[in-house]
Amino acid sequence: MATVNSTNTPVSVASSSSAASAGGSVIDVSSLVSQLVSATRAPKDAVISKQTQAVTTQISALGKLKSALSTFQDSLSAIDTPTAFNAEVANTSNNAVFTAQAGDNAVLGSYSISVTQLAQAQQLVSKPFTGDGSATVGTGTLQVSLGGASFSVNVDSTHNTVAAIASAINSAAGNPGVTATVITGTDGAHLVLSSSQTGATNTISVTETDGGTGLAALTYGTGNTTNYTENSQAKDALFSVSGIPHTSSSNTVTDAISGVTLTLTGTTAPGTGPGSSALLSIASDTSTITKNIQGFVDGYNALVKALQPLGNYDQTTNTAGPMLGDPVLTGIQNEIRQALHGVVNTGSSIYNSLASVGITTQSDGSLKLDAFKLQTALATAPTAVSSLFSSANGVAATLNTRITNELGSGGVIDTRSKTLVRQENALTDQTNQLNDQMTQLSASLTQQYAQLNTLLSSLQTTSAYLTQQFAALPQVQQKG
């Protein structure tokens, strides 16, 4: 009788080493449990991972949108208020007579300015002391005054030289601006006192207040001028603006013409002939205004460039932007376009839109500025141009308000951001819960397969014993 061998081989869950020996481990429990847990976890992990990636992408895209809007908003600050269009420039016909700077409230116009005298600070030179700066003077207390302020200098026997007294004056507390220097000539050492403040009232006086006369050679004041020579007299600036006389203790004048700072640098010729005056003109600073508007155009173009990859579809790669069709992005874009293309009540029927002042939209959505057309508008209707951008319904003012609302607390971006954060936290919680579930599953399977392993091991031992017993029995001879 022929014997047929089966080709079906049972799957072994025993390790190669243990399966061959009776009583050894039948199942590799650790490996089996690991594979079962991984197989159970994989599909759930895939879902969580996909959702997490989607949320992370949305958070990143929202961050880019927020950053782009904030950067664009910065470009609005130079044109979203009426004062931004009050920029004016002051020009002088003669820098050797004066320079000028116009503030926001300067009034357009021209003024003739004549300067008779510049403001000057006083300088006193003492009589010579024998020798150099180490020549001794005396001891006592000096009170040095400049205008209405004064300070004291104590001179003792260890600091009674000309140089030491000069140093003490310079370092004295409360010194309002008197500088002391020692100049040594062929006749000896001179103490030079110089005022840092110009003006006729800012004169220097020096008195001895200790009741003695040890420092009498250094005193100076009304009725006592013999100890010093006045090398430079304290003077006020004398000038006129459009024939109106004016005086100033300083050569920097802020109170002669409203909104204008004059810096007097020289005098004009006397009389009424050539060179007797210089011309100051205050004009609108159109170059600065144009620069600021160009900055707005550049800022918007940068915004368009930043938002395009968020909401576009790339047909080359068949890839959609992370915010394609997103109502947050499309809503913001629509609001901005409405502000850009709207008509503003500027008081002018001609200059009431961006296009009317030279700002047009290109085929790619960006803006382009025609500087010549803008200059014409500024020269023709500067108030209308200002209103177009900076009035309550002006383009820049409207955009600034809308972006502030969109970026602010409770705005569409803030609301969406909070929603995404909640989703991200929920996915993190799901991952943590899955970790806990898999830990419990691993423990449960380990226990079950360990028990099974023990049973199989016992059966394997019994099988080996029976095999040995059967092998010891006498073999029965079969007749052929």
C-alpha cells in the first residue's frame, strides 16, 4: 500500500531554537504581541496623522496670512492720516544766512529774512598769573553765575592753582554751562571762562563769598570788570521776517514763523540793496508724499505675492494652495479689493479714486503707480488726494481699520486660529488615548499568549514523553 505525504505545512509560532526542544517556549510572545498591536494601531495612526498634517498646514497658512497682512498694514501708516499729507519742505535762497526746517503745521508761502546780528556767547579772559597753570592764586569760595543760575566752588590750599580751579569749575555740581580753560602765554597763565549759552542775558559773573579776598583776582561782575577782558560779548540774534523785527537768545529760532525752525548762520548786507535779505519758501513736500504712496503700492504688491500660493491652484504640479476656497482668505481679499477700487468722497469729481491719481491694477492683480499723474493730482488738488487716502472713508484709513479688525481679538483670523488650536489639541488627546489603549492591549495580549505559551509548552512536553514511550514498545511485524 503506497503512502501519500501531505504538502500542507503548519505555520509555526515557535522560535527555531525552542521549538526543537521539548519543554521549550512554543510562541515568541513579545514579537507576536508587537505585530498584533502594530497592526491594530496602524489604521488609527494613519487617520490621526492625516488630520494632524491638515491642521498643521492650515495653522502655517494662517500664520503666513497674518504676517502678510501685518506687513501690508505697516505701509499704510505713512498715508492713513491727514497729517501725513501736510508734509512740507523749507527752502532757503542763501544757506550762509540761514537754513530752515518745516513742520506739519507750517503754512505754505514765501518770506524775506534779514539778519543783522547773530546770537553770541560770552567769553572772559583773566589777567595773567605768573608762570603756568601751576601758579597759585589763593583759597576761599567762589560763586560762579550764568544768567539766572549759579554754583559754588571751594578752593583749599591743596587745590589753589589756576589749573585746579579751572578743573573744579568744570566738575562742579549745578554748573549750567560755564567752561574753564587755562591758556598760557608769554605773559603767564590766563583763566578763560566761556559760556555754552548764547543770548544777552546769559552773562558770566564771579564773586567771592567766603568774606575774604584770597580769590579777589578771579572775581568779575557789574562794576568789577578789571580782572578779565571780555573777549566775546553775550548777544541776542537780531533779524526780521518780512520786515517784522525779531530777537532771539539763540540762533535756532522756533517762534518766529509758525511750524518753521530757522537756524541763523550769518548776517545779511545792511540796507535794502542786493544781499540785504534771503528768501525762505515753504512748499508742499510732494516727493515725500509720492514716496509714501509708492510704499503703499509696493506693500500691496508684496501682499498679493504672499497670498497667491495660499489660494492658487498650480496646474503644473496639480497642487492646491492650503487656503484654496477658504472663506477667511477670500473674504479678506474681497474686502481689500473693495477698498482699493471704491470711489471716495474727496470733494472732487475728478480725483476720487486710486485710478484717478495714477494707481492702476495690472493683469496679475498687482498695482502700478504713474508718478507723473500723481504729481499732477498733488499740484492740482492736494486736499482731494489727502482725502482719497486719509479721510474716514479713505482708502488707507479704511484698509487700516479693516485689517485691524481682521487681526484683532474676535476677528476672522483670531477665530479661525482658535478653532485650529482646539482641533490640534483634540488630535493630541486622541494620540494620547490611542497610546493608552495600545498599552492596555499589549498588556492583555501578552498575558493571554503567555498563558497559551505555557499550555502549549506543557502539551509539547507530554507529546515528547509519549513519543519516547511509543518508541520503547516492541515493534509488531507485519506480513507483506
